[in-house]
Amino acid sequence: MSSNVAIQMQGLCKSFPIYSKPHHRLLQMFAPDKQRWFREFHALRNIDLTIQRGETVGIVGRNGSGKSTLLQLICGTLSPTAGEMQVNGRIAALLELGAGFNPEFSGRENVFLNGTILGLTHDEVASKFDDIAAFADIGEFIEQPVKSYSSGMYVRLAFAVAINVTPEILVVDEALSVGDEGFQRKCFAKINAIRDAGATVLFVSHSAGTVIDLCDRAILLDQGELIAQGTPKHVVSRYQKLLYAPANKVADVREEIRSSTVQGDVFESLPASSLRDRAPESQIEHEQAYWEEGLVSSSTITYENRGAHIEDPHLQTIDGRRVNVLATGSEYVYVYSVRVDRTLVGVRCGMMIRTVTGIEVAGAVTSHAHDAPPVIETGAVLNVRIRFRCLLAPGIFFLNAGVLAQLDEGEAFVDRRVDVAMFRVLPSPNRLATALVDLDVVPHLRVTM
């Protein structure tokens, strides 16, 4: 294996025996060679992958696609059923945090125990102990048995040990949800520092934004097979298309991704100007808004109807195409109609965009309260159109629709739909914004000597 290669896999396979009944395990022990009391589950099939030193590689895929199995093979906690794998460098793995801790030992003793398991000598752990304790930030509990720790303290200490090993290869499997927001931010900063120091980082996450921001390259696993690899933008867009595909179309989408991945990777490696000049329409469709059939909200909440009925909320392009996958920087229109079932006064209609976790990102109403139509009669239909520019970070967002009117108790909703529609914002390689909302800033940097 070349000295520039950190990890190399050729024809890597991993399968597990699945027994229908517990006693079949015993029968298998005494069965003739050709008789099987189990069926094989193929977690990974013929994986060919080379990861260079210093690369940060994101691994994405649906649940059960083989991501964690692949990481365990890399870390050596599992052995391959077939194929070859070579790993060149010390590994620190953020997988099952604290799996090697002894509950009867103190935090200090477990730091030395876990550090030894991770390949450090006693003197190396001793030299890093103060940094580990400071990172975990659990105070005097470091001298107490870990069986007395809260779950948060337990994983903080485990994370602190693993992240301070100074690895040549860092493996992270959705371990960044530990602790509070401040601790999570500290974890990301430490991972960035390890990456910047030249370590190879393998990162499994369901967060599209994190993969795009953190990684140089990404791979997509599905049903144990590697079906796409390339830039994070290229792979994440295909992963999300697969993730939200209707059940009856998953197989077709999967084959489409597999068959286009070689061409797609070639075009993704070109400069943006070359891509626009040379790529056929089929290759640049993910840079433009489009409709994705499986992207349908399953968390819609409908308020009590009090005289109005919202119908068909959706997004359109300026020229009227219905879309739910948006390109950042472009303008769109949020459209819905309202059927009025009784005479209403002071009607205003609105929209709200929220994140997956429910944070309200942006909203608007059709008028100020004093400018609202004074009276709308029974049987009228309101056509609502709210135009906006998409300046959001890549990811999934949800839309609300609401109708306000003046009732006896004051202004109140006469119909409201929460999470009535969902949409996805595509990643953009030209985006300079670094957070959830792009403020359309004009940056300027002047260097003087």
C-alpha cells in the first residue's frame, strides 16, 4: 500500500448468520459442513475504496445500509468475511463511547484504562490527562466511580479520552449529539483541529450540512453496496433523493444513482464554469429547482377550521413550475388558496419556514393589520402568493400556512396548517454564508503592508 494511502479496501464483504430460532445455533455447531441452520445477511458487498492520508470522508446512507459495519471493520472490532483491507495509522474511534469503561473504577482510572485500549502508553496518557480532564469538564467527579455519573458525564469523559489520543485516523459515527450545545461545539472544534493537523477523518452523519461543511469527499452506501462517491454536494443530493423516494420507486432511484455515478463524479470534479459549458442537462439538474415526489411532510398539524379552509399549499418557481427542491439564491413563490366559509373581517394570510427541529427561520404576512381587507364574504376564494428569495443553508425545511381574521376575542387563526409542506435546499459550492441564513453580504478584505 502506498505511503500516501491511509485505508484501502478491495472486494470487502461482511455477512452475519441470522437464526430463526435460538436453538438453531446449537444445531449448527453439530451440523455437517453443507447443512445450514441459518440464513446469511450481507451487511457489506464488494466494497472497493481508497482513502488518502489527510482526507476527510463523509459516509452517508439510509439506516441499515452498512455504515457502522464498515467503520467497525476499519477499527478492527469486526473481521471481514471476504476481501482485503489495509489500514495505515493509529485509529481513534468515536463509536460506542465508553464501551471499555469499568463502572467500579474512578474517572481517572478509566482514562488510563481507555487510553491504553486506544494504544497509548501509561506515560502518554499521563501527559495528556490534564487536557482530557479539562475537555470533559466534569470537575471533582473525575475522582469518583463512573457508576455514579450521569449519562451525560459518562459520554463526555469517553469522548474526551477518544478525541485527545492524537490519532492519524479519526473515525466518528454520529457521536456529536453528546452533551449540551456548548460541548458539541467544542467537539466540532477539536475534530476540525485534528483534521487541520493532517489526520484522516471518516465521518458518518445524517446531517447534510455537516457532511458538506466538514468533508472533502463523500460516499453513499445502500443495502451494503457503495453506489456513489464524489464531492459531498454530489453525493448528499443523491442520498437525499434516495431517502425521500416513494417506496415503490426506491429501486429505480437506486439504479439511477448507480448508473450515473461515474459520469457525475467526472463533472463534479470540473470547475463550475466548465460544468455549465460542458455538462448535459441531465448532469446539472441538481443545481436547479425541481420536484421530488417522495419529499412529503408526515408531521402536518391542522388547526380547527373557524371559517376558512386552506387548500394546496406548495412552492413554485417564478415561471409557475411546482418544486420542492430549491437552489439557493433563486426566487420562489409560496402559493395556496383559501376558501372562505363565512363572512370574515380583517383577513391576513401568512407563511412560516421552520427547521427540522422546529426553529422558526423566516415568515411573512400579506399585509399589516390596518391594511387588511375590511370584509370578505362567504364563498370567496383567496389566492395567496408570497414571493421570496431562498437564502437558506442546505438542508430540509418545513412550511406553515395560516389565515388570520378579527374575531370577538381579537385577531386569531381561522385556519392554520403546521408543517403542511416540506422542501429541501440544495448545496451550493459558491455559498460564502457560514450559517443557517445567508445575509447576502458583500465581503471585503484589504491587506496593507
